Amino acid sequence: MARADGGHEPGGTASVSGAVAQFALTGLVVLALFLAGSLLVFRSLGRGEGLRDARHFAALTGQGIVEPALTDELIAGNEAALAGLDALVQERVLGERVVRVKLWSPDGRVVYSDEPRLVGARYALDDSKLDVLLTGSTRAELSDLSGPENRFERGEGSLYEVYLRVRAPDGTPLLFETYQRASEVTSTGRRIWLPFAGLLLASLVLLWLVQVPLAWRLADRLRRSQREREALLERAVEASADERRRIAADLHDRVVQDLAGISYSLSAAAEADDPGLSEGTRSTLREAALGTRDSMRRIRSLLVEIHPPNLRATGLEAALVDLLAPLPARGVEATLDVAEGVELREDTELLFYRAAGEALRNVERHAGAEHVRVEVAKEDDRARLRVVDDGGGFTPEQRERSRADGHVGLSLLEELATRMDGTLDVRSTPGEGTAFVLEVPDP
């Protein structure tokens, strides 16, 4: 941030650091949200892959191990046939992944189970199991262990029921069902998606780390551009002040002095003891002298507008009185209210004088106002200038058109106020006047 003296505060680096830190924190939050969403998607995809693997495992065991071992004696309930299938299942199907196997007939009878107490029992098959028998598809779903047919699996934790259709030697469809541990199903999915998640995390972190120095360079470049812009603005204001000072000096030292000489000469000619001068001529000379003196007063008023007085010598209040002085002659009632005992810094006084001059020029030229009030106050280390008129006001569109036509006085004041960490608020309503409020810190 530029100081009023044209230097730069050390807070510029701090502001860049703060902006980059905010960018980095925001990027980190976005990265975390994106990663969380990606993990949810990966977990869902992994769960789907785990269930497909569970169905594939059930198909391999059901159609590749159990179905070839089915016999008519087994379907009829022969104990020796059941014992032979049980030995096969115990050896090649059951394990850490599969905790229970059941074989159902279409009427709901448990033809075989590695839990012998279920063999021969009948339970109604639900629609999903009947659909598998009908279509031959493979289905996997989280087991409802509250059912009576699942009472012996309740101590095994969360399980997935995976079932498919197999056929007896005579072509009778049977339902082959395995109970697989949910932890095994999810671990299969995790093995699939976890490497991708790690790669995604590494990529996002790398992208974030690359963006931070880029953001720092961009912020630093923006800060330098802002400082250059502020320096250009300050030089433009100083150049404008120098040019105003030169013009004011030329008018005062040449034009005003010449007019004073002409005024004295005309007055002397009007009062000369010359019998050849008619009274009409003397009257004309007196009027010319008065007109010349009036022009001198107008030029002196113009000099006050062109170049501000020495505010430290005369004070802001006296300078504002000079600014308001020409308005009554133009039909505008002017009121000045400067808070008693208010003391402002030199740069604040200069800004207030310039701002008041700009606001009053707008009142005089465009507002068509009958009353204008200028207030200067200070509260809680903040100085405030307020200029209010009862003129015609303007719309935001009219202000933009004025700016486009080259009237940039308010824009320059906004820049100056921002450079001093202040604010300029111009509120106007057509037909209701304009309120011009400038606030800047003044500790």
C-alpha cells in the first residue's frame, strides 16, 4: 500500500503473503473436497468391482466345483452323497472368504448346506432368488441375518449372499448360494481403487504445490503493477498541481496586475480636471473602472479554485470558506460546518480541499441546486468530509457517460481515497440531490 508521501509501506509484502496464503488455503480446501468426492466415487466403483468379483467367485465354485458333483442320490437326500459333497465343499469352497454354502430346490427345500441342521428344512424363496432360478443370472446382496434360514450365520458379522443357478443331472434348476464376508468383498474393491486414489492424491498435491509459487509470482507482479499505477497517479496529481500553480502565478503576476493598472488609469481619467470631458464620458470611464475591478475579483476567485492556498498557513476552514464564497452570487445558499477543535493531517486536509472543490464544481455546473452544505468531522481516528446538495442529482448511467466523456475528477478522487485506505461514497437520486461522503483514516 502506498503512503501519502509517495513511498510504499512494508505491508506490501505482507499483503502479498496474505493473498498467497489465502489462495493456498482455498486451493487446499478445494483439493480436500475434490479428493473426498473422488474417494467416494472410487469406493463406489471398488465396491462394484468387489461384488463382481464375488459373483465371479460364486460362479467358479458353483458351476466349476459343486455342479459337476451333483447326483440324483444327493437330490434325494442320500447321506453318503451329502457327505461326499460336504467333503468337497469343506476342502475347496469354504475358507476365509466363504463361511456358508447352501443349495436350494425351487420349492424352498435346503438340499445341502455345510450346516447339517439346515438340510431338509424348507423356507420360502424371495422374489430375487426365484428370479435367479428363472433367468440364470448371478446376484449379490447384503444378507439379512434376521431371517430364520440365516440364524446360524449371525455370529459371522456382515455377509454378502451370492447366488446363482446350477442344474441337477436331470436338468432340475437348483439355487447355489454362498455367504461371503463383507470385509473380503470390500478389501477386493479396495485393492482395486486404492492405487488409483494414491496416484490421484499425489497428482493433486503436486498440482497444488506448483500453483503456490505461481500464485506468489502473479500476486507480486500484481502488487508491483499496482504500485506503478499509484506512482503514475501521484505523478499525474503532482503534475496537475504544478500546472495549476504555474497558471495561477501567471494570472496573478501579469493579468491581475495589468487589470489593476488599467483600473487605476480609468479611475484617474474619470476624475481628471479636464473641461473637455463630458459627464457621459466620465460615467463611462467610472463604469469601465468598476468592471475592471469586478473582473479582478472574479479572477482572484478563479485563482483560489485553480491553486489551493497554503492550508497550513490559512487552515482548511478558511480555504473552504474561499471555495464557497462564489456560490451565493450564483444563487446557491452555502453552509459550512467544521467540527470544533478538529485537527487533520496535512495530506488529509489537502485531499479534503481537492474533494470539496470537485464536489462544489459539480454542484455549480450541473446540479442546479439551491442549497449546499459542507461538513468536516472526525471520529475514532477517521476523518469525514460530507458535501450535500438539493440539486437535480444523476443516475449511475449518467455518471458513466460523464466518465466516458473524459470527466474523471471523481475517479481520481476515488483512487486517492483508496491509496489512503479511505472510501469515497457518492449517492445521488434524480430530483433529490447528491450526497458526497469521503472518509479516510487520520490517527
